[in-house]
Amino acid sequence: MTETVATFNRRAFAQQLAVGVGGVGCWSSSTAMAQPAAEGEPPSMALLLLAAVVAECPGEHWNEAQLSDVLQDIEGDLGRAQLLRTVPLTNASEPATMFRAPAVPQP
Amino acid sequence: MIAAGDAFLTIDEWGRRLRGGEVTSLALTDFFLARLKTIGTAHNAVVTLTADRAREEARLADADLQRGRDRGPLHGIPYGAKDLLATRGIPTTWGATPFREQVFADDATVIERLRAAGAVLTAKLAMIELAGGFGYRQAHASFTGPALNAWDRSCWAGGSSSGSGIALGAGLVPFAIGSETSGSILNPAGANGVTGFRPTYGLVPRTGAMALSWTLDKIGPLCRTAHDCLTVMRAIAGPDEEDFTAFEVGTTLDAPATLPSPCRMARIAGCLRTVQPEIADRFEAACSVLSQFGTIDEIELPDLPYSAVVGTIITGEMAAAFEDFIRSGQVQELTAPEDRWGGYAGLVLPAKDYINALRVRRKIQTALDPVCQQYDVLLAPTLATVAGPIDRDFREWSRGFASSSLGVAGNAGGLPGITVPMGAGANGLPTGLQLVSGARRDGLLLTIATAYQQRTGWHRQHPERYQS
């Protein structure tokens, strides 16, 4: 994951993302297409999620440092998910959720 | 006239003075209000002094006692509450600038129960903004300023129940209420050299408390002793119509008259690997005391990703709880720069990752259960270091805060835990011993911690400057 991020042009991507929702389109139309095929591999999950964050919360407040911080957080979350996948879970492994059915109304 | 040194008396000791007519609740309340105003303010420990309400409650407590109506051990005893607990007509700020004017119409259930028990609310205490869920990395993460340690104002007081820890450490109240999602009671209690108790998940209702993580949040007391914690717990525990995770107390808070014979204890393997040498020494000394009660084995906790589970759950639930706050841009008004950006990643956390964390959490419960059946209590130092410099990034000094995975495992498993002082570490700052028991064995845990405190005097050591 980190390797993908390191080889990706984060600066250009961040700059494009910083303009808001259109950033994702800018990336796909210019950054990826403009790069040679070997360098044009799909971006990492973390970068795509970062694009989703900016798409969800567009605005003028994003700068590269902040995007980098959020990207690190996303990478951390995805890293934790990888750790979770090291625990064998079966189809019957239920989550420990809070929901419970309501009590039967008393007549 | 109440002497400054009396500020560190226990709930029972104040109770005897109140019932013996040596002091009134009103005098006691004014005594602590004055300390909160001066010392508390100097340590950034107080958000709001609730003087009017406190004096009203104290007068009522005094009148009741005169009429022979005694509401129990907390009758007339002042306390402070972490400012994430709603209080009717008084601001509840959650430690965060955007919520400075927030006022609720009702008291939180815990506050209601303490009022019914005769306790006197004297202050809303400082906390890390939004209970620390946004990823703060340094002490200046509350609109009340960095929380300054009770023993040394150049050091951090811990968080997120920062004001509660300071208030006990500096003798500003006889007890306080804090909350823990993962570490927020034990961390400041350990850093300030006081006793802090995290109950079994669901033992204390959260109605009226700010939600950071519905499946992890717990409310618990910080006190002078484990025995005082039991006293407070008996007043605040039990089911609540508004919080369906809160369960019947049953035998959970039963304190056995004698310790199990032999008491079966286990220390966590490797728990001294990263700690400061003074903490290792203090821990060995504490184990030596505990060995009088029974056996102490050394064990490894089941190999499971405790931190990944807790981190993923907090991230997902916090993003849901604060989504509007983040999207609206209000998050940009938080004090710590890193908190202004720390909530965004959670907005895109894959649902299956959150669900998988909850699935692994059940595995954790299943795996920890036999360990907690085999042992009455598990042991490790509370923190890897003593309190660190107030102006430095945590990553420069904290060694990750935890000495082992016991704390995060206990939170993942919903297990009760307590920190008790175990003596001075580096720079004369306090160190803490962490004890964790099986779920719903809170009474046993508090009994063992009480037995430890009956054989040690560390919980009676206080900052010299605040005793005179």
C-alpha cells in the first residue's frame, strides 16, 4: 500500500483533488492517461478513498498537507483491516452488534 | 475551618465528619469550590464551576441530615463530572469550541443518580475535545488549554478525562466521574497518581453522555481509593430505560469479604519491555505485595489484533456520530490542528471492515473468557512512562502509552479495569498499576485493589504544594 502511494504522483493528485469533486475526473482524464502504461496502474485503494473524501466534502479548505494527513489516516484504517483479515472468520462468525429485537408486548 | 491537607480525605472520612457534625456539606462545598477556582484554573482542569447548583444541593444535604434523612455514603459529598455528561441548564461543552454554548434540558442518568444519592456537583471538568476520538497527538487539544499535571504543571495530565484526573490528583474534589472508550480513565488517573476505575461495558448507563463509540464507551469514577470507587459505582450502576446496553447489577458489584484463596493472578509477558526502568521497579515491588494474596503466573494474552479492532470500531462509530459535524466544516474549529482533519478518513471506512472488527471482537471475547476464568486478575503497568512534557508531541515521549495490550484488550472485551498508584517514577512523578478482571467481576476486582491499597501507602501520597 505504501509502495503504491510512494510511486504515485501524490502532489499532482492532491492538487487536482484540491479543486473539489472535479479532481477525480481531472485525475482520470489527465494524470493517468498522460502517464505511460507502466506508470498508469490504477491508484491504490487509499488514494481512491481520499478522492471519495474530497468528493464527499468538497471545498476550498484542502491543501496538500491536509490531504496527506487524511491519506495517512486512510492508509492506517486499511492497514488495520488487513490485520483483521488475519483472524480466521467463518460464515457463522457474527459481529458483536448492539441491535436486539424488542421485547414481546405483554397483553 | 478545613485544612488544605484535608482535601485528600476519602469519601468515607468526609462522611464521618459530616455525620459527626464536624463539618457541613455547605462548608465542604465552599472549600472545594475555592480549590477548583484557584488550583483547578491554574491546571486548566475546570470548564464550568457549578457553584449555584452545588450550594443548593449542599444546603439540601445539610437539611436532610438534620432531619435524619441520610441518603447513603455520598450524602453531602462534592464531586466533579467530565464535561461530556449533560447537566440541566449548565453548559456541556464536550471540550470543544463548537459546543461551548451547548446546554441540555436534562441531567445525564449518572448525574441524576448522584444527585439522588445526595452528592453535590461542584464542577464540569476539562476533557480532550470530543473525548480524543479525532486523533490528537499533543496536549493542546481542548478549548480550555492543555491539561497540566497535578504533580508538575510542565507535564501533561493525560486524557481524555484530563480534568477528572487533575481534580483528584490536586485535591479539588473527593471524587470525579470520567469516561473511557479506550484508555480515557486509566490514562489520566495513572498520570496523576490516583485511582481510576473502568467498569464492565454496560454496567453504567451512558444516557446523557456524549457518544464517541456506542459499543465501547464506559463511564466510571476516579477516586482516592478502590473502596471509594465501589461506593460511587453502587450509586451509578444499573439498568436505564434509555440505554439498552445497561444491565442489571446483580452480583457484579458484590465485594467478597475475603479474597479468593489463593488469589490467582497473572502478569502479562513482556509488559516491562518498553517501560521506563523506574516503572519496571515499581511494578516488581507491586507484584511482591500482591504475591501475599496468592500466585502470580506470567502469561501471553491470546494473539489477536486488539488495537486494530478498537481502532476500527472507534473510527467507524465516531464518523457516524459526528458526520454532520465533519461535513458542516465545524470540525475546523477544533483546537488541535490534527483533530481538524482526523475525522475525515472515517467517512469512507468500508462497512465490511467495521463489521469485521465487530466479528473479531466477538473472537476476542471468546478468547479472553477462559483467561479470565483461570485468573482473578491480570496485571501490567498502567503506562509505559510517567507524564511527559506538556509541549511535546506524544510520539516523542509516550512510548505508545501502553505497557502491553492489556488495556486495549480489556476495552475490546468490555472488561473492568482499574489503575492504582504504585509509587514514584522518574522525576518523582506517579506511576500506576493496572488490574483487569473478567466481565461482571467488578466487585472482585475492586476488592483485590482495595487489599493492595490496604498494604501500601502510595494512594496517600499527594503533591506537597497542595497539602498546605
